[in-house]
Amino acid sequence: MAEEVKLFRTWSSPFPLRIVWALKLKGIEYETILEDLQNKSSLLLQYNPVHKKVPVLLHNGKPILESLVILEYIEETWKQHPLLPEDPFEKATARFWARFNDEELLPSIWNASTKQGKEQEEAIVQVEENLKYVEEELKGNVFFGGETIGYLDLAFGWLANLVSVLEEVTGLSLTASGKFPLLSAWMQNFSDAPVIKECWPPRDKLIIRYQAMIEKYTAVAAPK
Amino acid sequence: MSTTDVKLLGGWPSPFVMRARIALNIKSVDYQFLQEKLGEKSERLLKSNPVYKKIPVVIHADKLICESLIIVQYIDDVWTSGPSILPSDPYDRAIARFWAAYIDDQWFPSVRGIAFIAEGDEAKKEALEQVAAGLELLEDAFTKCSKGGNFFGGERIGYLDIALGCFLAWLRVTEKLGNVKLLDEAKAPNLCKWAECFCSDAAVKDVMPETDWLSLNHNIRKTSRKSFRTQSTSFHNGNIRSLSSPTHNDSTESKKITTEPLLPICPSNASDLPSNDPIVR
């Protein structure tokens, strides 16, 4: 039976981008369905009624949801170009740091970008603490996956372009500070990898988008 | 492999720790249960899990594995000769992982909302509605995942059974203390039946806390700074079960687990569940 692989995504969201990268690294043909989250399609709502979010991977009509779950599904279904280590402990470690990215690092960077005053200062301290962990986790390797891009590189991948967008919009210096040389080197290496490079959303559009988002958040939160 | 090669850092009331214990039981892995004193974080815990400073932590030889669902998957990946915990089919695995993440990220926080945080009728009402909506989704998920079996995993307990089942005792405590009905036979008949099967499973029954002890634990933590040391000495050496109903096997002398003497379980300052509590994963 011919494989039918479809990916519901938006042009800018970093989570579906993980899936794009994984599919390309494994050489899997797929169809993109672009969503407008202000006007979600009935198909998206049908396939992801619980969260109503992207990404959704549709494989032969079956929906798989949540980006990290999708990555594991792709890994288990298409064995070429393995993304996860074979060793159970290394696998557990990769899963741990991927969750850390989603639950701690990403929210802390968002907080630093959208909060103001003392709250922002505290958020920045938290970001630096979190980035220290990430820097250590590289262990001197080119990629988190070792010699080649793997699951954890894809999980952290959003850092390689979105952090500089947020820094440009907010004037903050998070990784640009030079405090995290290994991480900065990784961001460059990851960003330059052909499969990754060809997928980045247009930077100028991202700047406009995040500028608007941050203005909206800070306006809502601003003291009257 | 000797018992000391696998250690589990945790506490008996924690549903997240229970996940690790059930998984180890399924695989018949001997381990040493190192109990953390509730309300305090030991040096050992802070060193073992510096990022989150939370239980459970599995220490396997010199390796540290944190986060309960990651631990369960690790156990499944390492001890391959025992029964599988995750399904074998990639799609079924994805479904199990999806619902486990949903339970942790959305559903259990709404349960906790009732027990500890909600004050005033409106907040409680909202929390109850959220829990009920979640259970409706999980009832439907059960029908699809179980494929006619008694468990989410089919004929045997699996990853999603462990992910949800660990909260059953807390559900009962919340119902009892909040005077509410959460797991309702009329609305979730399959889940109710599943709950019974789960709690009486061999891998579960010795590690599922009795509702009474969990309620006591909850009250100690929620209310006063009074010392309950007199009562707590009865909990010494894992003899909790010997004070509970006869449905539990008192297997403290079992070959499988060695338990460190249980320090008094009441914290010197009872704190509510949120963030600095070592119980949450």
C-alpha cells in the first residue's frame, strides 16, 4: 500500500518544524496542509479535537498528535537515519532534555521576552540557568545527537533561529551574550545543515509576527 | 543483578513514584526503595535530580533517570525479558504516549485543583467540570485502546494504565475529602471497572496506598504545623500496610524490595502540594 503522509502545520510555529525536519532527514515524502490558527480547518478540529493544535501527522489516515510523540512515532515507523540513541539511558536522557525544553526553557525565554521590570530580570536569570544546562548537555559534541543531528537537536532546534528573532525584537541578549559558546556554535552548525536551512520560515516575516505578539502580550499585562 | 543495583528515590504517597514501582514490579526487578522525608528534600535528592529536585529518581548502577514517564519507558527499554509495558505497534504507542501526556499536562492538574487549590464554589465547580470532561475523554480512549481487554494495554496493564492508574488513590481521597463524586459509574462505567482491575493487579496492589492513609497524609500536610510524631512511628519500616485493610499484602519482608526505615512522614511544616512539594514529578 502506498504511504500517505500529511502534516498539518503553520508557516511559523516551531513545533511542526520539528516534524518537517524529521521527515526530511528520513527522506519521507509528505504533503503539507497549512493551517491558519485564527481560522482552524474542520479537518484539524476533527483530527485533534482535544488540543486543536498543530502539528498533526496523518499517516495512512491515522492522526498522531503532539510533536515529541510524533517524533517518536516517525522514529519507530521509519528506521532509516535513526534520530534516537539505541542505548536506553541515552534515550531517557534525550527524552528528559526534550521535555525540559518544552516545559522549562521555552516558557522561560518567552517570559523573558514578554515580561517587564523586575519580573523580566528574574525571567532572564532563569533563562541563563536553563541555558547553562543545555550548554552542558552538548558535552563538547557538534550536535546533541553526537556527530549527526538527532531527536534532541530537533527538540532544541527552534533556538537556532527564534532566539535571535526574539533578541532583535526585544533588545535582550540571551545567547548572543557569548556566555554559552558551545550552544552558540551548535546553533550555527544546526542552522547551516542543509535539511534544516531550507526549512526556516522567512526571518523578516518572523520579526513582524513576534513583534506583534510581544506587543500584544505586554499591552495586556501592563499596569493600568 | 543485586537489589542495590537499582534504587528508587521516592515516597509512598506519591502517584509519580508509584508509576516507577509498578513498572519495576511488572518486570520483577529487585530494587531498594529509598524514602524521602515528606516536606524536605534530602541532599541525595538534590544531587540526583538537580534540575527539578523532585521524586521519583531511579538510580541504576551509577545512572540517574528522572521524570516518572521517562522512567517507565526506561524500565521497559532495559528489562526486555519481562512483559512489555508499551504496546508493540508504533501507532498504539503514540496513542498511549499522547494520553499519558494529556493526563499529566491537563487532567491531573485539574484534579489537584479540587483537592488543594480551589476555594469558593465557582472555582471548585469549574475544576469539577474539567475533571469530568477529562474522564469522558479517557473513557472513550479506554474503549479504543483496550480492544476488549480489561486494561488500556489490553489483556495486561501497560503504559497508559500506569499513567492514569497511579492517581486512583488520590481520586478517592479527593472524592472523600471534597465530598464529590469524580469517577462516576453512570458516566464512566468502563473506567470504573478498569479501576477495580487495575488496583487488584499483582504489580499494583502492594504499592497502591490505602485511601485512609492518603487522607491522613493529606490532612497532615494541608492543615496544621502540629507534630504527628506519635502516630507516625506506626509507619516505621513500611508497616503502613499492616495497619490498613487486609486486602493489602504485607510484603515488607518480600525478597523483592528492601525499604529504608521510613522516617516520620509528617513534615514539620505542612505545605500544600504546589511547586516546592517533592511529591510532584
